[in-house]
Amino acid sequence: MSGCIQWESIDAHSARATLRHAGLTVSAVLHFNEDGLLDQVTAERYWVEDGKFALRHWSGRVEDYREAGGMRIPMKVEVLWHLDTGDSSYFRAGITEIEYNV
């Protein structure tokens, strides 16, 4: 059986996506800017703390949309944990070149 994604509107600029597959369920909130482009994803994810799993707030930010191959894509992304001690960036990436259908 394949998985499914359920969409739920939250407000004019955000929606919750819930994925169900193989007995597992995960969800995230997708946040869109005034142009309708994705700019942030937020969720509760498991973090290992003192050898135990604990749910913590997590987010991914995308920015610097540019036209490439007839599509608008974000050229930068950053993923963060939002911890009691402050935000912790654990992944940053930027696209410097892209080719389609090579």
C-alpha cells in the first residue's frame, strides 16, 4: 500500500501536510509568502537529549528564489533546531549552478 498526504488549510499563508505510510504518520506546517512561494517549513521532530528522545521544534527556511529552466526555485536553504538554549543551525546549502535533463 502506498502512502498518502492529507492537506489542511491553517490560514491564508500556511497549510499542514500530514503523511501516512507503513503505519507511520508525520506532519509539518508549510508557510508561504505573499507571492505564494514556500518560505518556511515547521514541525516537531525527535531530538536526542541525555540519551532520550524528546520532541523539539524544527524549521527549514528557503529563500532567494530565481528562475532556472523555466521554474522558480529557492537557491538557499537553512535547517534549524529551536532549542531552549537557542536556535541551532545544522544544515545550510545554496545552489550555484543547475542543469536539467542532461
